[in-house]
Amino acid sequence: MLEKQTRIRRSKARGGRRENRVTIKDLARDLGLSITTISRALNGYSDVSEKTRLRVVEAVRESGYQPNRSAQRLVTQRTHSLGWIKDERAGAIADPHFVEVFAGVLRACRTENYDLVFAAGHHSSQTSAYDRSIREHSVDGFIVDLPQPRDPRISFLLDADVPFVVHGRESRSSQYSWVDIDNAGIFKALAGLMFDNGHRRIALVNGDEHFAYAIERRKGVNAAIRQRGLPADCVTYLSTTHPMGLAGYQLTEQALADPSVTAILYSSSIMAMEGQAAVSRAGRVAGGDLAVATMDDGLRHVDLSPYEDLFTFARSPLRDAGERLVDALVARCERDEPPSGKEMDVTFHIAQGLDSAGLPKKWRPAKAA
């Protein structure tokens, strides 16, 4: 237990404002431990016993001690900052999908007591920004988003041997930490749902196929075709450029130029919503003569309630993914845990009139009691 004078020192106020006056020297004196032991206990070093660590943590909790970041950095060689270098191409920062991930990252950084160092760089020179951050030791690790096949950013960070986590994955995913959904499996299931309900001409309105997630979604649809022995041309493939969601009307119009198309799969609920004007203009009805299925990323400012019974949704909130990105990166930075992957949960909501019996069991909605 800390001495009374330490608790009094914590409560001193100046100018009507409380000030934390407890120092690491105070803790060391009151606990009868060295400053080095206190520091190593607070920073998770394995040479400090669990009993001592818990004693230090309890003293910190009671005293309200806040470690000095600058001093901590000198001792631990860590900044308690995470870096995210974002592609500065037009619209990328304003993309609602990015905003959701960003919100989750910020929330988790606050919980973990980390700062987020955010920067924008041209996609052709982002490795230079990574190199500068590493040389200046300005962050402990990096968040990488929207990976492309054999992504040069991932190649650079693997060679640099620094902690990083990827939102998504490419072919080297066993070598780094990642957070993702099963893009291929989800879109195989959505396409299969349509085929199993009698649709023989469908369209995939995909995201930007320069990126791994969109490539995997196309692969999933192709796998559903092969599994059922259907002709390759039973699907019309359409894709947009990043950021996804700005071409819903135009791509839906293109899809419905073929009147035999009876189902559309969308990579984004924004594109699915925007596409409804084109559906109406073509004289079609979602949930009637046109089946619609879409990925739903849990975008907080998008109201999907008018479409709950009309669309099929595969749901996985991006904000949750943002939190898991920070969890994974902190595990690499603080505990030097080996690289690992986290596949986020997905739930399926099936539109009225569709039989979901053919869906994989893990995604099949429970029957109402």
C-alpha cells in the first residue's frame, strides 16, 4: 500500500485543476523496489515475477501514476504510436468503408493507450514513407490496408522486419498478421444461393479488382459456377475503381442491359442502394423479378432498413475489424507474438422467398421457433 503522503501528493491542485504529481521515484520508494524494476514491471518484461508485477500495477492504479511517455520511450525503445500510411488518391480518405475501419482503429488505440500517426502518400511512393518512419523510429508498427497481389508495401515491411498488420491478405499471409473476412467463401455462398434458387443469369457488381478482396470475391463466384457445372458465361462481371460505392447506378444499368439477368451480387451495400434507381428505371423490382445480395460492412450512416426483406445481406462490421487490427498489432509490438490471422465473423440475412438450405451450415440462418 502506498504511503499517505503519496496519496496526498496525488490530490494537490493548482489553479483549480488536479495535477498528477506521483513519479516513478515515489512508487519505487513506497514499494521498496528499484526504478528499473518498476519500469520493467509496467512494460511486461518476463524477468519480473507475476507477484511483483501485480503489486506494481495495483500501486499505479491507487496512485493514479501516469508514465512519462518520453522516459518510457528511452527505457523500452517503443513510442506507443502506431502508423497508418494511406493512399492519397482522390476519394480514398472520404470512402465510408475506410471511415468505419478508422473509427474502430481510433477506439482501440484509445483503449490500448496508443497514439495513431496517420499520413497520406501517393501509392507509387508509399514505401518511402515507411522507410522514413522506420529510420526515425516514429512508430512501433504499421497498419496496411487494401493489399494488392504481391503488395510492394508488404514486401518492404517483411524485409525491414518490423511489426505490421494487414487489413486483408495476399499470398504471403502466413508471414504477417492480418484481419480479414472470407471473401471467396462469402461470394461463393451468395452466388450458390442464387443458383440454388433457380437463377441462371446473374451479375457480379464488384469492387476494384486491383485489390485482393475483389479478386477473391470473383474467385468465389467462379467456384460456385464450377461446383454446379454451369457455363462460365452465366455470370456478367462488372467492377468499379476505388473507392468502391461510387458507380452503383451505372454498373447496375449495365448489368440490366441484359434482360435475362435475374440476380445481382454487390460488393458494397452502397452500390446496391445506388443501383435501385437503375432497377426502377429498367422496370424491375428488387425482391420481385430481381434478386439482390450484397456485402454489408456495417456502415453507421447508411440506413438499410428499407431493404431488410428485399436484399440478402452478408454482414461483418468494419468497425469491429478496425479494433481487431489494433489488437493484433499491439500483440506484435508489446509481446512479440508470432504473426497470426483473424477471420472476422459473418452473419447472413436471407431475403424473403429464398431457400437458404444450400448455404454452408456456419452461415445458414437459424429457423424461427
